Amino acid sequence: MDIKLHFTEKGAGEPLILLHGNGESSEYFIHQIGYFSSKYRVIAVDTRGHGRSPRGSAAFTIRQFAEDLLCFMDEQEMKEANLLGFSDGGNIALMFALKYPERVKRLILNGANLNAKGVRPSVQIPIEIGYRIASLFAKRSREARINAEILGLMVKEPRIDPGELGRLRVRTLVIAGQKDMIKQSHTELIYKSLPDARLAIIPGDHFIAGKNPEAFNRTVEKFLNENPA
């Protein structure tokens, strides 16, 4: 890996890696880091080009972010971890699990999507307009270039075939808000496509971990405490 990812770590025990959403940082998980650190070694990572992690020279794609995670786990001498990904972080976690299932103990996908069609049009259309505008000015403005790269992730990615999910044997929690920006039918498609999954729809919007942390944390904790089948 051409960069070192910035991360926050707290607690001891089984690793629980937290992956934030697009354009955010590990600070998004302020209500999860302390809560889960009583039982887990919680590691909240800043994705490449987000938060305090440098951009580096590699591709700015979900697939590259998944490879960055592999390098990070190797650097930390971490053979296996629980992954909790939010939004694009969920997409990274899913892509990572599909490629490296032996490195994932349990998987939590919060507000993830398989493609841009999974996002409600009222949210996706402004993103696509913003991406086109930013792309026009990208050669003349560093700020526009960064914005185009960030928005481009939500326009061009992810591209995961739901048929691929059938081979993933990792126990998974698919969790979203009742008024999520991800269509509920799409969240249910992810859940139904996974062989060993649980589905939880809780009150709130896309940002349930931040706005409804009590219900979110309890749901995730219950899932992590489940005995293996």
C-alpha cells in the first residue's frame, strides 16, 4: 500500500473494524467506539483520501479501499476481524468479504448498496448533477477535483452482482433506517441474496448510528453476541 491509513483504536478483545461513509471520517462512529470498546478491540479507520488518511496515488475506488483494508489488517497482524461498514463503508466491507471471506468473522452492512440504482432518486439525481458540475471544473480547481472524485464513488460504484452474494458464507447483519436513502427493497435484496443473514430496519434515516445510537448499538451487539450456528 502506498499510504498509511489513520485510525482510532480503543478497547481489547476481538477486533471490530468500523468503516465510515463517503466524504466522512472515523469520527462518524463517536457513539460506537466507546460503547463497543468494553468488549472489543475497536478500530475506526479513515479511508484513503478521507479524514486524516492521505489520498496517495492508487485508484480511488471501492475495490482499492478493500485492498487498503487488507494491507491494514496485515500491518496490524490481524488474521480475522468483525467488520461494521456504513454506507460506502458497507460497500467496502462487502467487497472485502467477497474477496477475502476467511479474514471476516462477522459482517455488519449498514445502509450499503450494490449499485447506484439502490439509492432513492431524490438523493441520487442531485449527486449525479453535482458530479457532472464538479467534473467540468476539475482541471481548473483542486476543490472541484476532490469533489468530483468523492461524488464519482456514488455515481460509478459499487457494481456488485447480487448473484455473487450467494457464495458468501460469512454471518451478516443487514441494517438500515426506516427512512433510509437506500431503497428498502434494495436492502431486502441484499439480505435475501446472502445465505446467512439477519435483517434489521430501525427507526431513523440513513444515519441511524449517529442519530439513533441506542437502538443501533443494541441491534449490532445482539447480532455479535449470537452463538455460531
